[in-house]
Amino acid sequence: MIDWDDLRVLLAIHRTGSLAGAGATLDINPTTVGRRLSALEERAETRLFDRTPDGYVLTAAGRDILPRAERMEAEALGVERELAGADARLTGVVRVTVTEMLATRFVAQYLQRFADRYPDITLDLWCTNAVVNLSRREADVALRLARPREPDVIGTQLSAIHLALYASPAYLEANGKPDDAERSLAGHRVIGFASTPPFRLENAWFDARVEHARVAMRSDSVSSIYAATVGGLGIALLPRAVADHDPLLVRVPTETSPEPRVIWQAMHKDLRASARVRAVTEFLAEILTPI
């Protein structure tokens, strides 16, 4: 009989393309992953993956059983979610995924309050810009800057993040303030967001003003941009809720600003009755409404 744990190995190798990636996903040694794959192929009496220079690729036989393995996974995860959702104890681990900037500047400063209120709940805080799969229990709760669209996921709007231009006092003393920052940052060093889809709203506003400016850095880490601005590298868009209260920064006034980013809290509907998950979601709503 084929074991469900072995099919989990098959799914992890398929999704990551390697034994090491599958091992990281399943939190087991890559050697163990390879041994379990060999055992699965032996029981199935067929090769399920081709070992290619680009990684592990499903064979025709592997592709045939993939939909069944995915259905088994969905059922197993559904059982896990139902059991977690029925748990009335304020104990255990709750995994929360959040961007680094939200974690360090908006959440972490309040966590002592949470620990005092719920001493038996451990927060497993993962800082990432990736959209994790809540149906597969990659996280219990996610804080995102885009509305959740997955089926069976509950999205709650918490607050909005308003942005403005800032620079350090030392930078402005050395380079002066822009003559008209609303229209152009020409002649100045600027720090921008990475040219990727998650930052399209901010870049649409910012990039219209950086012609003839020197782009000193771009990054997908808002925390890195913040630190570089404080260090005097140049002018950057930063969250007003933090930067307005930072004595190491000076706001560069403009008539307009980028469209604010909404903070969304997401969780799978099966977890809404879980006492520990509800404690976390209610706490996050408390500290992030309003910003």
C-alpha cells in the first residue's frame, strides 16, 4: 500500500524540483527524501521522476497520479484545519506571515502586550513578500498589502499605509531640498522600490518624478530603503506612520502622494473558530486599526 507520507514527498519534490527543496518544505533531511522517493517508486514499480539538469521532473506515470495525490492532500489538510478550528485552548503555535517592514515597524513593538495577554501562545512570525498558501497550512494568518483572492480565505481590511518623501537632515544639508518635489527630483539621489509588480502603485508615482535624478538604489525590502534613507543615501518614499515620528528623517513636502496601501488580514475559513488563531487576529486588528 502507498503511504500518504510518501505522496507528500512526491508533491514536495514536484513543487520544488529538488530533494533539498522538498526536504526544506517537509523539514526532513534531503537524504531521507531521496530514500522515501526510491521506496515509493519501488512500491509503484515505475519511475515517477526524471532526474534532469534542471531538477526533478515528473514522468508520465508521475503526472497520472499527481491529481489524486493533490486531492488526498486537500482532504488531509481539510481535516487538520477542522481540528485546529475546533480547538478552544489558548495555547500552541500560530504562524503569521508578514512583510519585513510591517513586522519590524508596525507589529513587533506591541508583542510584549500580546505575550502578557496570551502567555501560552507562541507566535511563529515569518517575514516574507511571498503569498503563502493558506489552504496548505503554510501559515495560519497572513498580513498582506493586497486583497486576498483565494477561495475559502477570509480577508479583513485593517488599515491603510500612507507614503511620503523623506530624506535625512545630513542629506538635505549637503544637497539642499528639491525646488519642486511634486514635479521633479532632478539633481538629487533617490532610492526606489524594486521594479516588480508588488510595487507598481508606488513606482508609478515615484518614477514620474525621477527623470534627471540619480537612482542610487532600488530594493524590494522597505526596511532596507528606510535604513539607507536614514543613512543619508538619498530621498525615498516611506510610511508616514513611522517616518513622521523619526527625528532622523525630514519630510520632503509634495502636493500629492501615492495611493495608500491597504493592510489585509487573511485566514482560511476553517480556522475562524480556533481560539488561539482568533486571539492573534483580534490582536492584530487592535494594533493595526487605525494607523
